[in-house]
Amino acid sequence: MTKALNCVDLCFVVDTTGSMGSFIEAAKQQLLDTISLLKADSGIDLEVGLVEYRDHPPQDNSFVTRVYPLTANLKEMQKAINQLKADGGGDGPEAVYSGVRDACVQMQWRPYSCRFILLVGDAPPHGFAKWLQEMLPTQQRGGRGGNGDGWPNGCPSGLNVQSIAAAAENQRVTVHALCMGGDAFTMQAFGAIATATGGQSAAASSAKDVISKMVAMLKDEFRDLEFDRQVLETVLNLGNLDSTQVADTLACPRLQAAAAIARLGKRGFLDF
């Protein structure tokens, strides 16, 4: 179990409809840069997956989502990313919710790994304007409303921000998002999804901010890996989560032990 402490699973969720044509090369480069940055840390055991999403029929009949499993073969994943092509689509919004949901539930996340999704696209999900009407006061809605949405009353998948956030929480996944093109309504939609899972969103021009946030979260998670390993071994030996007993055993401050227990618990190490 302690060997899993430095495991990181990352899944990219990418819009590959036709509207991404002018952005797809930049998007692919952002994904490749993220892999390069994370694998540069030799202390991280990294696996990467990918989900392409387009739209629901009849807006697009090619596919709604296409899933590439998590793999430690980063060269193969880089190859898959380089082969992404923008095509199809119909109205403005896309199957964003399905892309994120399928990443949450179809990835074979490793037990106890730190789990991230990086959402990349240029259009909002279907029905987001309706969701804003129901969830936010008029003065906070902003954006362009439901113009051009083939399903203005809700995504045909039946998904919304809350159900996506619930799927992410159930799988212990944090969603970050990059908006290609800087459309204000898409930014609002991506921001709602990311914020609901504890993540961050930004325009692609600020991609480094989002990637830096991801790296900072990892550094925070792994800032004292050896101590966390000692705490985990101590808790397993004691058979309980008493931070005072752990601190006494390791001759360390109780708050330090409690913080480590919290980090371990968040990743499921202490579900016994």
C-alpha cells in the first residue's frame, strides 16, 4: 500500500469537434507540455489517459466520447495526442459533461492515486444557460445565454454541473479546465465545473497558471512523502486513527500527525 503514495493519474478531456480546428494544435501542445512537466519530477509515478468528446446525435454522428485508458507508456499517449483531429459537431455547445463523466467513471484509476482531469475545449456544455437560470441570481448569470444550443433545456445525457461534480467526488478526482479562445460563456461553464471539484479554470492564454496550480497541488500532497509513509505504517500497526497515539509513537507534534492523516484519508488509504 505504501508504494502507492507517489502515484499520479492524469486524464485529459479534449473537445475534438470542428470548431476546435484553429485551436487543436495549441491544445495538443498544452497537453504535451503538461506531461513533460509532470514526468520531469522523478519522484512521481505518472499514468496518463485521454477522452475525446464531440457531440450527441444528430448534431454529430461520429462519436460522443472516445476513451483511451490510463497508461504509463507516455510515448504512446503522446502519439495518441498528436493524432487528435478536429472534425464534426453541429450547434455551438458540445458533449462536455459526457466527456468529463466518462473520464471519471471509465478510467481505471489506480488505488490511492492523486487524480486529475484537465478539460480542454472552446464551447460550453448543452443546457448550461438553463442551469444558470436555476442556480444563480440574474445579476450573476452573464454570458450569451442558450443561443445556438440544440438542447437549451438540458443536455440529452441528463448530466449537469452537480452530477459531474458528484461523479468526480465519488472517484476522488479534481478537474482543472482550459478554455481555448476565451469565450466568456464557456469560461463561466468550465469555471463552474472546475470549482465544483476544487479545481481551477483559465483561458488557454493562461494555461501555465492552471498547470502550475496542478503542480502546486501535487507538491502540497507530496511535500513530506516519507513522513506520510511513516504515519501510514503507524496507523496500520495501531489499527486506529488517533493522531495523539500516532504523534507519540513517532515523537512528532500532534498537528503534524493529524495533517498527514488528513492527506492519507483524502486518498482512501485509511478506508478500513
